[in-house]
Amino acid sequence: MTTLIVLDEVDPSATLLNADDGTEIAAHLGQHGVRFERWAVQPGDDPLAAYAGGVAALAAEGYTTVDVAQLHPDTSDPEWGAKAAGARGKFLAEHTHADDEVRFFAAGSGAFYLRVGGHVDIVVCTAGDLISVPEGTRHWFDMGTAPDFTALRFFRVPEGWVGAFTGDPIASRFPTFDDLA
Ligand SMILES: [Fe+2]
């Protein structure tokens, strides 16, 4: 289930908000300039075709490049564990980007951690969720130790997705995706 958990930035044991209503989540995140939408989940194996309307709408806003990122457990692959850990580790520490980080989850889930307003807003995204983390926003992303998702990634700026790591170990103090699942 899509969930927003707001924790204090300094004391993660203090839960300030726990919401699972899409409208409430969008309203809270909107205060910080973070866009959140819930799209109707569409059938089909090709997310670019299934969500062509949404893709076209974002292209009209300037997000003209889109691709599909996906990871699904493959226990028949002896290297799956290492691949999963490698993928998970890429953006597990606090960072920013020069472009908005816009993701739509067509399937599966993952958790964005947004450091905004003295809080850490944890958004556990599931199928049908669109989130846009504004450029320059401190955040990290946890796909868990068993990554399982299909996401569309939207870009305005080539290479805008490159992470600028802050060096702050804040992520290590917060519950992981596995903890939240
Ligand atoms: Fe990021």
C-alpha cells in the first residue's frame, strides 16, 4: 500500500504523520514542492504503451525523455543477490540531482526518503504512483534487498539524474525499505 510516513529529521523515533490516502499524501508533499499523483493502473506488459497518455502529458511539460527501469527477483541467477545489492546501493545515501527526479511505478514498489522542512518524508510508492522530487532536494531511495519494480523515468535534462552525494550519513539512521515492508 502507498504510504507516507513523516519522521523528525533528528529523532527518527518520532512519527509525525502516517497517511495512506492519496489525496492527503499529495497535499502534504505539495507543501514541499513535491508532486505526487495516483494514476489508474493499466493492464499490459508495455508500460510505455499502457501509460501513453501520461507520458505525452509529461512530455508536454518538458519531460521529453522517458525510459523503463525495472528489477525483478531472479533466483535462478546466481548473481542476482550481488546485482540487487549493487542496484540498491547506488542511491541509498543522501544526494541531490540537477533535474527533477520523476518516477512512475507501473508495478512493484520502492521508498523515497525526502529531507524537507526538518523532517524526513518517507514515501513508499506502489503501482500507480507518480512522484517528482524537485531538483536540489536532499533525498535517497531504497528498493530493498529484494528489488521488485517496474518504473518509468522521466527526464528534462540529459544526465540530470546523476547524483551529487552530500556525504551526510543520515540515511543510516532511518528505517529501511525492508523495515517498512
Ligand atoms: Fe535520486
